Amino acid sequence: MSKLLAHLNERQLAAVTLPASHALVLAGAGSGKTRVLTTRIAWLISTGQVAPHGVLAVTFTNKAAREMLARISAMLPIDTRGMWVGTFHGLCNRMLRAHHRDAGLPQSFQILDAQDQLAAIKRLLKAAGVDDEKFPPRSVQQFVNHAKEQGLRPPRVEAGDDYSRRLVELYAAYDAQCQREGVVDFAELLLRSHELLERNQLLREHYQQRFRHILVDEFQDTNALQYRWLKLLAGESAALFAVGDDDQSIYAFRGADVANMAAFEREFRVAHLIKLEQNYRSHGNILDCANALISHNSRRLGKSLWTDAGHGEPVRVRESLTDAQEAQWVVEEVRALVGEGWARSDVAVLYRSNAQSRVIEHALFSAGVAYRVYGGLRFFERAEIKHALAYLRLLENPDDDGAFLRVVNFPARGIGARTLEALQDAARFAGSGLFAAAAGMGGTAAGKLAGFTALVERLRAETRALSLPEVVEHVIERSGLLAHYRSEREGQDRIENLRELVNAAAAFLAEEGGASGAPPRDAQPDAAAPASTPLAAFLSHASLEAGENQAGEGADAVQLMTVHAAKGLEFDAVIVTGLEEGLFPHENSVAEPEGLEEERRLMYVAITRARRRLYLSFAQTRMLHGQTRYSVRSRFLDELPAELLKWLTPRAQAAPASWREGWGGAWEGIGRPAGKARAHPGGEPLRPSAADQRAAQRFDRGVAFRVGQGVVHARFGEGVIVGIEGSGDDARVQVNFGREGLKWLALSVARLEAVG
């Protein structure tokens, strides 16, 4: 065996040395797929089967492309600079540059990034006199990109109503504008390259003859147009070598289609399907959990990971009473690991959505534990949070010019740079803030500025008698922020972050004893002490937490990230948090089988990030929109082999004595309170409000069930009561049945059995 192949295992060797024909390599997590891909290229070149310029290798990130080239250079004494190894967009750009005339482009065409494209669409809408509230620029941008990713020009886009037809017209106008200006966006690179190959037979045959071997990394992440582009290049003679893992396809929201793998196997009559199942990353118990979980997906090609590294430790499962307690437990576990000699940077805390990071960040920050948010911003640094805080700052202090400038035209109100320059000049002349100066502005800008200042004044009046969480919720709703992000194709994450800001306000109020820094109502005024309000105190708190608390690059710090961001990474210890129905799997994904299977693949990715130790965590209650939500543990936990799990808390956790005493007879021994509950600092036990106790006593006398009670229904299975209405024969309960969703059931006819 040559030195080139000596480091390969049996299955890797079989994949690398396949004959020149179509092949599909199912490469499991941690199975060495990059090694196989790069060694395959080196082997083909070293054995004289292809020249370096006859190889086309496609991946999804510039980093991965650079790594592939570096590995090839290390294996072979060749100059790789002329090789066609890169991303889809990079290779299409290269092709269009070489054939710009045939593609109908100027030689020096420019590429628009996402922000440049959005700016171009805004110019188009303004020039056409289009109402940007009816047709938000981001929505138009998403419509255009989605159509291009499907390979559709305006004449081929179906439009069944007037609104859709107008979007198609705007798409056509945008295409014409880009052609006139000699620019292309990212989606256009691939679409125009595909069109070039499709209509130009000579050019297509040239590349089909040149690239005798086409290799594709992360094949499960290809979209419809990328797959069609590959098929055009492969033609009848090239050997297409696809490497991917259908169990790690987690980007459907970006257009990725996992079905491309099965379509490739079928359409190309793939004779060689090789499974890379030996894992070099994780211990056996972790892999066995991953295998058991993913086996519940029906739409998969099938493989089973294994390792010769031994079984390792059992997978640890932790149940907390609240999300705050969960975060505090994370802090304590990190400290324990560090005490055992683990590096903080070898510990990753994963969550399903960005909004979950807030409570974890707060706990780590408060405990002085160094952390870093990977692949994203810390909670209070995120743009949507800064926008919301700017509105809140204006409620507290209209003279805050920084806050004014941030949101005076967000969401867009047609207030441009010239208007703001004139306003700033007027403010300097009057010696006032921008808010006050806006009242004296004249001309066409006056109405738009007056609309904004009136909005702020109205918000101030409407929130005067509201609690702090209610103020935050009211402002993010009435300011237009939620409506703006609802119009974005991927705005759900930002909406969840805004909702989490309400939770942050509620938690802050609880931690500050309900006053948030404001003096007690019966306190005597102190002339030396500045007046403070709950909102002012919360804004100060947000500023402090947005400060330079995050560890620097390369520092020994705990890694925080979403599961999506964790793909491709690995850590000695992984803590997966928030494993509750509606959160993970996400409530937006469980209605359709395809969505649930993608959520399960996402969980599979989370599990397989861990090398030595894996923690799975969930909470009985979690703050949602400033209110306590009773949770059911994720179905994914029930899909793991019980013998591989080590529960750090009893399966049905009993409540602390102090909590049970606080609830009196309203506590059911299943670890959940009856009625709404309020979170206390440091993850301490929840205690009921007086109203909650009165409600619990009322239902004690009239109905056998209470909010928080675990129940079983013959049709819907296990659930938790989250609401009760009425009394006697008219009483009904709302039950969270997890995968079956929320159900209202009349107690006079419902067949419910209590749990515990």
C-alpha cells in the first residue's frame, strides 16, 4: 500500500480507490470525510487518472475549500493554485469571469453582498414609487432570492393573486436594474452560470470534457439549482463523487434539500454506495444514543456509527424546575469540570434558538465564568435587541439622541440622511435634543418626523401604568419591530430574541425584589439620591451586561452557540439545554413529518458534537413572553436507550419542602405547582402569588385538576394542564400534550387521569 493510503481504514480506503464512476459516500459524523475527499483527489492525480486541472471539487465554505487545498498540497508536490476547488458561488464567479460576454455581463461586473442587494432593492422601490410598508424591501429580497434558488426567472414564477403578480413585476424590474448597472447578487452567480451552461452547448461540452472527476462535499446541503448545475457539468462522461450525511441535513430553511442524495443515487444509477461508520470523535455510549435517536427518522439512507474507543461514560440527564435553575446548574457543572482539570474552552453549551442564550449568559456573567458566544452576538448586542432598547430609552429620556437616531427610521418611515442632517443642524442652533427639535421642523420632512415623535409619546402614555415586562412587550409590539421581522424570511429568530427581552425584564424585576432599583412607595424622598424607575434600572442593567464581558479570541472560555452553529465542531464536553417540547423540537416544525425529522437530525448533530461527556438538560417551567410556561420534556429524550442514561435528578422530581409548604394543599407530587408561578433569583424555588393560591383553592373545592397537574388522556397521551376556565359542569382545562399540541377539554366529558 502506498504511503498516500496508509492512514486509511478499510471503508475509507474503499471509497478513495473506487473506479472512475458515480459514487455516493455516506460519511457519518466524525468519520473522516474530509480525509477521504482530499485523499481521493490526491490518489486520482498521483495514479495518473486525471491531471490537476481536470478535477472540480465543490464545498460550501471558503474555509473548507482552503483546508482541502492545503491537504492536497501536503500530500502531493503540485501547485494547487490553478485547481478548480472552491464554493459553488466562487466557482460560478470564476466561470462567469472567463465567459462574461457569453453570459451577457461586463468583464468587470461587481458582486452584491446581502446588504448591497437590499440597498439596491430599496432604490428600486423608491424610484418606482412603491409603498415599502406594503412591499417591505426584505420581503422583496427574499422573494427574488427564493425564485433564483429554484432556477426561476420572472416569466416562470407562478403568481396567483395581485400581490404575487406585483412581486414578480418587481423581480423583473430588479433584474433589469442589475443588468443595466452590471452587477450580480449571490443567487444570480449560480443561476446565470447554470443558464450559461444550459444554452451554450459548446461551452457545456468543453467543461464536461475537462472535468472528468467532480467531487462534492456536504452533498446533503445542496439546493435544487446546485444539484441541476452539477448534473449539467457531469453530463454523460464525468464521474460524480458525492460525500455527505443525510442524518446531518439541517438547512432546509436555507433551501437545502436532503432528497437530492436519494435523487442522485437513483438518477445517476450509482453503483457504489459506501458508508463511513467508524467514528473517531466520540465514545460508544454517545454514539449509541445518536444511532437510537436517528433511527426514528424514516426518510434516510441508513447507517450506524461505531467506535473502538470504548463505551465511555453514560449520558447525563438533568431536570431543573426553571430555566433560571437550569442556567445556574450549567454554571455549577462548568465549575466542577474546571475543578477536575477540564479546560473551559473544551466545554460547549448548546441551545436550539439564539434567544435561549440570554439566561445562560446572565448566569455565567453573574458568576464570573468566562464565556464566548460562537458564531453570533451576545444577547444584548443583537441588532433587534438594540432597536428595542432604543425605543425604551426614548420612553425614559426623549433627549437621548443616540437612541433617537437608531430608530427614527427603523422600521423604515422614509426619513433619509438629508432630513436627519437638517434636524441635527436645527438641534444645534436651538441648543436642544433631536426629539425636541423635530417639533420645529418644516417642509415635507415635518410630517414624517412628527409621526415618529407622536409614536414615542403615545407609547409613553400607554405604558405609564404597566409593569416593566408589560412595558417591554407593549413597545416591541406597537413600535412596529415585530411586524417588521415577521416580514423577513428568517426573522423568526429575531422575533424570539425580542420575546426573550420580555423574559429578561421579568427576571430582572424578580431579582431586584420587584422594585428594580426604584425606591419603595412609602419611602421618604431623598434629595441627594436621583429618582429611578424600574425601566431606568433595567436599561442600566442591559448596558452593563452588554459591556465587555465576553472573553477574547483564543481565551479559555466556555463556548455558547446554537446547534446550527455547532455543526462541524467538536468538544470534550457538551451540554444541550432546553430539551422541551415546543422548544426542541421547535413548535414551528412538529406539524409536518419533514419538519420533525429535520429537528431530529438537528438533535443528532448536537449529540455527536461531544467527545467524552454529554449532558442533556430540560426545565419544568420556562419564561415565555414574561409569563411562566409549563413544559413537557422533549420526545427526543424518550427516544434514547434508558440504560445509557444517568439521571442527575429523579425522573419525577419532588418539589423542595419550602415550595410545597408555600403551596399548601395545591401541590401535586410531580414537581410542578398549581397556577402561575414566579421565578426567583438564583434558581430558587418558585412560590405562588396570593391570587394563584386563591385560584388553586377554588379548583381544589370544585375540580380535581389544577394548573401544572400531570395528566394522561386515552387519545392524546401524557400532558400537563396549563390553564383552567370556569367551574362545576362548565369547567374546562387546557392541556399541553407535547407532540399533540395544546388542547382545550371540557372536564364534564374529558377522560383524564391524574399523574402522581
